[in-house]
Amino acid sequence: MRIISTKNYNEASARAADLIAAQILVKPDSVLGLATGSTPIGTYKELVKKYNNSELSFSEVSTINLDEYVGLGHDDEQSYYHFMMENLHNKTDIDKNNVYLPNGLAENIDDECIRYEELAEDLGIDIQLLGIGLNGHVGFNEPSDFIENYTYKVELTQSTIEANKRFFKKAEDVPKEAITMGIGTIMRAKKLVLLITGENKAEILDQALFGPITPQVPASLIRMHPDLTVIADNPALKLVSKII
Ligand code: GLP
């Protein structure tokens, strides 16, 4: 595990974008594993900036996202599909046929999970960007006694519903289920980049990076990955100043 510490959110976003851009430069047809939430928005802005400055092209890139809410379609403003289009894909030259997210409206969600897992395997993720939930979730892998190896349907915890209600009109609108890559799916990516910013993530950062490796803190499991880069800003690192 490498830890890159940055002064603030903007610098963390720039560093994450540099890593993704480097991946695309060395392999123009890279497969990017992408994440949603507020944390990666700055990274996507930086990538769009690089595209606009002609430093980068997404024309041969494919992307596959970690997760999607069950019950939300592409047109739903709260869907992760919509989020990705708004924050990144509509602003680059990516071929939209190469953009993949789980289908939250699939008739049979279990079949959709199998289809998505096979897709992730066929594509082969070169670099996976990750955020972290306040309870330590990655993608939508919630704290649990078990490690899920493949894409699956998950019941969201109350704390995740609480944390994500800010994106919805009211808490009742937050879907109760999601399709998410399993920890195993994430671990099979060639490189992982975990982005952690803000003082409200300080406690969970400390647990995930320095506490016991346990499915009760799903992000702690990815420390077992041989190529993990953590990019964290100083507010998020405030409880671990000893390592800086
Ligand atoms: C959601 C996503 C996660 C993300 C998390 C944190 O639950 N499924 O992939 O890491 O939110 O979001 P934020 O970056 O807004 O704190």
C-alpha cells in the first residue's frame, strides 16, 4: 500500500486524475473501473480538463462502474448512470457503447449480477478508482461477516441510506437495494486507487488503513491488494499524522 498525502481535496483530485491519465497514456484502450459519490467529482473535473487541453483522449477507453441502485433507470437523475454521464462521459470523446454500469431496472436482478460479473471479467479492469463510505463500505459492499467474491444484490444499511439521502428529495426515496461488484471483483482489478478526503472520513480512514483487516470494515480488505495507492488529504489523515 502506498499512501499519497495531499494538502486538500483539490490536490487529491489532481493526483488521482494524474494516475488515471497516466494509465490511459500508456494504454489508450484501458479499462477504467469508476466510482460515484461526491469524492471523485473533482477527479472527473480534472480528467475533463485534461481532455479539453488535448492532453488525453478517451476514444479507445472502456469504463465499468462499481455499482447501481436497484429500481433506478438511466433517465433517473439519481442513478449512477446519470451521475457518470453528467460528471464525465458527456464531456469527453468516449464511445458510449464502451460505458458499462449495472442495469438497475433489469427484470431479473440475479441474472443481471451474473451478466455484470462476466462482463467485468471479460473486460479486465486495468485501474479501479474507489471511494469509501462512512461505515467503511467500498462500492456498496456493506460491513458484514462475509466477503462477497462476485457481483451481487445488496440490501443497503440504514447508515448508507442516511448518508446518501442528501442526493434525494427525501430519505424514503433512497433505494433500499443496489447491485454492486463484490470485494472479489474489485480485488481482481490490476491496480486500485482509493481516494479519501475530508475530516468526516478521518475515523474510517484510520480503521480501514490501520485497523484489523475484516469484512466488518470492507475497505480494510483491499489492503491485501498488491497494487493499492491511497490518496488522502490532510483533513482525512488527521488521526494518522504519525505516518506522514
Ligand atoms: C456511495 C458509493 C460508494 C462511495 C460512497 C461514498 O455509497 N456507492 O462507491 O464511495 O458513496 O460517497 P462520498 O464520496 O459522497 O462520501
